[in-house]
Amino acid sequence: MKKELLSDRVGLVDASGIRKVFALAAELDNPVNFSIGQPDFDVPEELKDAAIAAIRQGANRYSQTAGDEQLLERLKGRMREEYGWGEPAVLVTSGVSGGLLLAFMAMINPGDEVIIPDPYFVIYKYVVRMLGGKCVFVSSYPTFRLPVEGIAAAVTDRTKLIIVNSPNNPTGAVYTEQELRAVAEVAERHGIPILTDEIYERFCYEGPCASVARFYERSLVLGGFGKSYGITGWRLGYAAGRGPMRAVIEAMTKLQQYTFVCAPTPFQRAAVAAMDCEVGGYVEAYRRKRDLLCDGLAEAFEVVRPGGAFYAFVRAPGDRATAFVERAIKNNVLVIPGNVFSEWDTHFRISYATSDAEIERGVRILRGLV
């Protein structure tokens, strides 16, 4: 009797729509690539030098499971300074994606409900499903503001977690402190923790980003280095919590022993240097890219100007995103259909992490398709 090779959980996951489109780039002739969420600037030289020095100095073995001690201390210092925490617990993870997997494994039982504003980052949906949890999506269309009333209405006795992602992927929305305090009040009433995904925290165009972790004790912060410093391939993130969330960090650390073991050691050493690296110039450059894109599309498309990250979520003609994306790809522009990030398929995502010249070329082509 032959046994099935694959587990049932594999069938709960689709191949990444982003990666599918990204793979098409190899088949097209000089396409405008608006598909991948990866900074187009190179790694700062001082970070390259720090990584090379760490390798040459022998930092090539496992670190402690929780992370390199020097990096942990710097991250704890950031939590104290930026979040006002007294005794933070921190774990260095293999990217924010690794942190999300560990967090969900540590917190979610089969049948638990996770409230997720829609649109959402793709990994939330599938990892929750693989663990037997249920995603409860709350629409943030058409403005993409944090849907506090919808979240409050979605809470049940099975709600285990609320996810907040600001700046948001795919919409670029940045939530205000007022919005975050309102959702914290909802969570507090029901004793629900909030996972706040802050990987794009440095890319805020209208001033510093607010964080629910500054005033809600049951917040689990996930952050990282890849987007801010152009080191996505280094796979470096962190998870942090205080008070009751320290137990979650401890559980995630235990799970890391039997999964990732630790984040890459030489890059952890280099990340200490990254915390002293100024990224304001990159952020200002991306603000200009955002304006170049949004101003160029404004006459032909409905687009909510993003406040952060490096994405725009654009309404497709006739609310038929997949059909429009197929036309765009045939015309040498790679964009992602909205149903990759949403239960709806009315919009498409543009990543403007590319050169100004490519943005202008892509805008011309897209406008010509309307």
C-alpha cells in the first residue's frame, strides 16, 4: 500500500503569487518590475565591512538560540528608548517571516481565530491555516484605514490574536496613534494580544510611525533589518515583548531551538553596526518615488497615497485586478493582483522600490492600458 508523500497541510498553501510574477521577469525582455518588495539600493558599505569582519574574526558558529548577546542588548535598549519598556524580552529571528512562524506556533491552537485587517501580508493567512487556526478578515476598503469598528464586531470567544501591520504591506497605510489606541481598547476589553508587524517602521513619510506597543502591554512586536538596510537576504529580524508577552518570547525561543536554531551569526554581529547606520536619505528618496508614482497614476487610476513602506495598492479598471494584471504583464510591466493579499480582487499592488526612470516608464505603460 502506497503512502501519500505530502502532508495535508501542504494543500492549504498556494505557491506565492508574488514569486510567480517575479519568476516571469526572467522570461520577459527588460520588464518594468513592480512586483518584488525589496529595496533597490545596495547595502551600506559599513555594513558590508562589518559582516566581512565578523566572518574573518571567526563569528561563523551558532550563536545562542535567543541571539548574539551584543545585538540583544542593543535591541533591548531600543525597546526601552523608543517604546518606554522597563524589562523587554527579545529574540533574534531569521527574518520577520521566521518570527511570524514562531509567534503563530507559540500562540495558536486549532480552532483559534485570528483577526486580520484586509488587505494583509500573505504569510499571515497561510501559517494560521497550517496551524489549524481560522482567519477572520475585516475589510479596510476603500480607505485602508485601520478598521477598528469592524475588528470590534469580529471578536468572539475564540479570538486569540489581532494582527496590526503598519506601515502596511500591500497598501502602504500608516495607522495613527488614535486608531491604534482605539484597537488597543478593543483588545484590552477582551484580553486579546496584538501582534504588531513593524518591518517597515523606518519608511514613514509623514513623521515617526506610531506603535501600539508603546501603550498596550499585551503587544508582541516583530521588526527587522532587511527592508531598512537593503539586507533582505541576510534574514535578520527580532521579536520583543514585555509583561505577559515575555512568556510568548520564551516559548518562541524554545521553538527556535528545534527549527531555525539561531539567526545567521556573522550577520547578527553586522546588525549591531546597522543600528548606528542612518537611513534618512533612503527614506527621503522613497518619498520622492512615492510621489512620482502616485502623481503619474492619478489621472488614470484610483489610488490612495501611501504614508509608508514602498507599496501602492491601486484600484484596477472595472475592479477586475487579475485580468488587468495579465494585460500589464503582456505589456512588460510586472505587478501583483490584489487577491494575493486580499479576499477581494479589485486592486493590484505596485512596489515602487526601483529607479525613478523605471517608475516613469511603468507609469506610461500602465496609463496606456486604461
